[in-house]
Amino acid sequence: MPFHSHTLPNGLQLIGETSPSARSVAVGFFVRTGSRDETPSESGVSHFLEHMMFKGTPRRTAFDVNLDFDRIGASYNAYTSEENTVYYAALLPEYLPQGIDILADILRPSLRQEDFDTEKQVILEEIDMYEDQPGSVAWDRARRIYYGTHPLGNSVLGTKESVGTLTRDQMHAYFTRRYAANNIIVSAAGNFDWEQFVKLITAACSGWNTDRVGRENRTEWAGGGGEYVLTREVVQQEYVMFMCGGPPAISKMRYAADTLALAVGDDSGSRLYWALVDPGHADSADCSYVENDGSGAVYTSLSCEPDNTAANIARAKEVLALVQKSGITDAELQQAKSKILSRVVRGSERPMGRMQAIAAAWSYTSEYRDVDTELTNFEAVTQKDIRAYLDAYPINRNTVITFGPLKEVNGIAGKAV
């Protein structure tokens, strides 16, 4: 699958992986901005702005945007994270010109005051909805505690206070600054002609502005440690989150981190599964490595009946301490690599999967990694690599947060939230 790249004079980066055997094409605009790039007074603006992209442009009404996507049978959507805001569509190759036209158009929205006022109420209702979902609240509060003053702890949704006081002019200023052409990657994968793709993007986006862009505070973060109890009595289960530092996305140690996390906390056949889920001590238990710009993290979590919380925290700590001391077995290493290789291959069989993968890699490392390279990198992970990773980023050096009905855990008094 040939890889291509091109940069427009305004700094817009185009990347693509062509696959003539594919039956569809996926294209996405990756704006390198998210909650970590917001000031306190702008908290939630990235996610709010994502909504506003679909509210109309000088050429299309909100109704037209959705109708035009539907007319070409596109599967389309958008999402906002701590680090990226992404707009994408999967469609048949013959409709690529129309798909690019729509995506490029919505990335230059009208941002009308009346639409802003209406959508603000939608966002405020969404914040209320998430407050009624214990799992979402647990992770949001845990990230705030773990990251402290680091911007990776910023909430994607923001708060009712920050969104409520946000103005249309603030949003417009943020949009102009962060949605500059030189802060966007356009990625495509599947059955398409690269030269035609470049011409289409050039015609649609060459007039976009360039600005001074970047990202503050890309330092690594290991957390401050400690244990915290957050109490919300109406919640039925107790959620426990262990959070520790990990390698940043640009580090080659990410392969060892990803492999070890799978061995420790995959949803079946992992250390945590056998210690907590299979015996019935916990309803769920998992471990995952999260690669971020400048600072990675490892999240270990479990959920259980409140009465089992203290014992399960002790069991999880025992698992993590043993892994830190002795690593994993050769059999566990091979099993984890087999699962990851299967995941990479299966994801590569869909244009959407490849479009997302090459954009993520380019966003973090400015390099292209084909499927074979990724497979080779994971296959090459050795016990020595696992040990080096554990020595650099101890998996048992955690900040521990519990969220649920308990008013006290292991002698630590809960704080009502």
C-alpha cells in the first residue's frame, strides 16, 4: 500500500495510503487541538466548537450538511479528545470529491451567534447527562486528580460554569488560532487517486489561514501519588483507578508499554482477569497504555461491589507489585504479542482503521508506519525491553482514586463529589 505526503503552501499537511483493492475510502481532518490546549476560561471550547462545525457554513445550512452527506451514503462523524479534534467520513470512491467538499466546508463554519446560543444549551445538557453516568464521572475526576496542574487533566466537556460563560467571540478567536492550516492533517486511506486527492484538497483548502501554533507543557508527568476517595452515595458500584506515568507517543518504549498492559489487564486471560474477574471478586478489571504528546500514562481500573473494594485494591496492588518485581512470563509475553498483532492486522483491513492509524502516528511523530513495520516493532519486543520499560516507568507507582458510595476506604475519608 503506497504512502504519499504533500504540504500546501499554507502548511496544511496531506497524507494518504492508497489501496486499489479496497472497495471504499476514508478521509479525515485531524485538528491538533483539544482540551489540553484550552485556558481555564475556554474550558470545553474544543468540544463545543466540534458541535458548531455542523451548524452551517456560508454555503450550507445545518440541514444541508447532513443531507449532502446522506446523499452520497457517507458514514461520517467527529470527536474531540484531550489532544485532537477529528472530522471524518467513509464513502465510496466515486463520491470522494463531494465528501472532501463537505468536510472542508464545515471546517470553515459560520459560527452565528444564534447557533452558538442554541448549541450552548445542548452542551450544558450533555454535561448534565455525563454527570449521571458514574463511569464517565469517575474517570473525569480521576484524571483531574492525577494530572493536577498538567493540561492533560483538563476536561473535554468543560464545566457548566466555563461553558456557560463562554462567548461566541472567545470561540471565534480560538477557532482562528487553533484551526489554522498549519495545525491540521488531512489523512486518507483506501481506494483513491492520490493526485486527484491533492487537487481536491488544494482547491478546497489553499485559502485557509496560517497562524503561530504549538502546544504548551509537553513535559512528562508521573503524578503525585497518594490515595483519594470520592464519595457519591447514589452510585451503586465502586470504581477504582490506578494511574501512573508511561512513555510519550514518540518513544519506542510505547511498544513494550502496550504489550505489558495487555498482559496485565486484557479483558480475558490476563493477570488482573485471573486475580479479580474470574474468581468473581470484581465485575471488571483492565489495564491500558495511553500514548500522549510528551507524556504517556498507564491506567489500571476495576469496578466491584462496595464491600469488596478494600480487598480488591489489595489484590490489584499485589498483581502490579509482582509484575514490577518479576515482569511477565515468556508465555504471557507471546500471548500479548499475538493479541496485538491480530488487532493491528484486523484494523488495517478497513480504510477507516488505516486512515486513523497513519494520522495518529504522523500527528505524534511526523513519521509513517506501515502495517508491516508496526507488526515488526511489536514482534521485536523482548523481556529485556519489558524490564527496561518497567525500570523507567514503574507500574506500581500509582495515584489511586476510588469513586462510589463508600465514605471511607482503607482509613481514608471520602470527599463528596
